Amino acid sequence: MTVIAALVVLSAGWFMWRAVLNSSPGRLDFVLVYSASRAWVTGANPYDLQDIARVWTEAGGPESRGPMTRVFPHLIYPPTTLLMLAPFGALPWKLAEPAWVIANVLFLGATIWAIASLAGFRRGQLRLLLFIAVSLCFMPVHTAFRHGQTPLYPLALITIGLALSRGAGQIGSGLLHSAATLIKPQMGLPFIALEFVRWRLRAVLWALAGLVIISAVSVLPFMLKGIDWWSSWQLNLQAVTAPGNQLDPTPANEWRYQMINLHVPLHGFIADRTVVNALVMAVVGVLGAVFFFWPPLSWKSVRPPLLMSASIVAVLSLLFVYHRYYDAVLLLLPLAWALGRVADRRNDRPGWLMLALIVPFMVNSATAIYWLDDTGRLPTWLMESTFWRIAVIPHQGWAILLMGVLLAWVRLREFKPSQNDNPATQASRGG
């Protein structure tokens, strides 16, 4: 216990030094989203680079860190994201940046608390201390801080909503999932779908109502001022999806190593985007159907624990659409699931295998591999090989796919109806 407690203290120190205190003058992603949100607050066009540069200067932002200093100064955040970040956009830059850092520390703390609650971790348990220590050292968390990205905000809302959903209150969890979706749709929407699968229809209806109402409010300032935001937004979206640009998952994009969705590894040997998109949908659809709907009616008779269900949703959502490395903060869910299994049964193979698959994200192996490639420290024949292109560069995407397969396999193996199970036994096994 003393050793683990010391590890928590060291992890907290490492987190504060590397992620919180030593990430400035980084946070260029927050510079961009802050400028866009401030444009929304002040009535400018958040999808026009000239307006963004102007509001940044008016907010007191230093020219050396302005939005135009980014490699990809593309403005693609939806209006709902800008509204949800309006409390920060309303502040001058010298207050907005520390407020954002403090808020993210709180988001992370809330996330750790909510996931620990879902996992059933108790105060004083070694597994809780170890989960806290690993979470504080988790490299996607550090990357989110250092780049000023937004995933910890929706993740806190998602996990608190999941923790609340174990009780009778569906309104709170539905609204929290809705708020997460308004910030980052690719993170929040899958968890609204999970509420539907769990047949918590009131939560789904409240979530959808929140999405409709806040989405309408988010575009109202543009309508009142006659700003043609839609055309500007569409042009920006077309730019980032162009070959070789930010959202391009093909080998033409030198930054694809930062992406973790399944499209990246598949494009290592398949050029056609239509084929790749179809394969991704098929893989995610099959894994989701196996977990939630096979054997027939098993979801009603033997439910997996909520943390396990949330873990498969997190994994499949990372596979399905565009995600960069910092969005892997979602893997804190399967991390807690694996730690709980290993703590209960030290020789638990699924738990250890999940931990092994998460290791590349704990150490940010993709950046290390890119550095080796970029600096020419490895043999040319290796870096130009098919194996390097197909397996090594996109290895994190393959790891997430294996996580999905593992969770689906455990679901089939451990949570299925049996003729020897009476309803009471099945309910106790479902968690």
C-alpha cells in the first residue's frame, strides 16, 4: 500500500509538471477553439480566418501564439462546440488560458471519480490508487493538456452521466450525454446510443431534446446578424479532408500516425475510400451486434456490467470515425475494467491482455515511432517496407480493434444464457 501511495504522489507530480505547468506556450488547439468561440460570442464569423485573427488580437492574445501559427489553422468546430465553450471565449486570453487548464484538471478528477464508481473501486483499495496513478500518467491525458484539446470536457460529462444512469434518474444522464455530444459529437453520440440499447428511452429523449434546442441556439447569432457561416464551414471541412490534409487517413497524410481510427491501418493496403468506409462499418457493426445482441435476447437476460458495456462503446467509437491520439482518453474506461479484473483474479488473461493492448497509449508509442522514422534512425529498408506501412505506423488502430474483439469475446464467453441459470442467477451475473 505504501509503495502504491508513493506512486500516486509521483504520478501527480509528473502530471502537474508535464501536463499542467510545462505545456505553455503550447495549447495551440485551444488557441484555435478559443478564438472561434470568442468570435461566436462577439458576433464575428468563427469560420473566417481574418475574423479569427482579429478577435484573437482584440482578446489580448500574443501574436507569436496566434491561430495562424498552427500547421493546420482549419476552423471546423461545429457551432454547438463554440457555444459550449462560450464561458471561456467570453474571457480575455490572459484569464481564459488558466481557466481552461483549471477546468481540465477538474474534468480529469471528475472522470477518475466517475469511472472508479462504475468499476466499484472503494476508498483505500490498491486498485483505486493504481487507477489514479495510471490515469495521471496516461499519455493521451497529457497530450490533451499540452495541445489544449477538448476531450476531457465531454469525457467528464459522459462518465458522470454513466455513473448517474445506474440509478433511476434518466433526465440528468440524458442531458449530460447531450452536453458531451454538443462539445464533441463523435464522443457523445455513441453513449446516447448506449442508453437506447439499455432501453432507457427517457434518457434518450432528453438527450435528443437537448441536442435540438442547443443546436438551434448555437446558430441563432449567425441568423440574427446575417453571417454566412455555413458556406465558410463547408469550405473548411472540404479543406481538411483533401488528400494529404489533416483528416486524410491515407498514406498521403504524413500526420496520419496521430490518428487512431480503423481507417488508417486499412488504408495501408486498401486505397479505395469507399471500400475502407464499408469495411469499418462492417467491423464495428459486427462487434457491436455480437456484444449487445448475440445470443438472441441475451441483453435482457444476462447484462454485462455497465463499465464493460461503456468500454466496448468507447472502443468502437474510436474505430468508427476520425479520432486523434488525445481522444484515446476514452480508454480510461477499459483500463478500469481490466484493472478490476486483474485485482480480483491475478491470473485473469482478458484483463492482462487488455492492459497489454493499452500500453502503446500509455507511452505514446506512435510519436516515438514517427520520431525514429523522421530522424532516419532505423534502416531505410525497414521504414519503406510494407510491414512498416501496414503494421507499425498504424499499430494503435490495430490495438483498438483487438480491444473490441477481446471485449466481444469475453461477453460471449462469460455473459450468456444457460439452461442451468434461473433468472435470479442471471441477474446476479449481469452486474
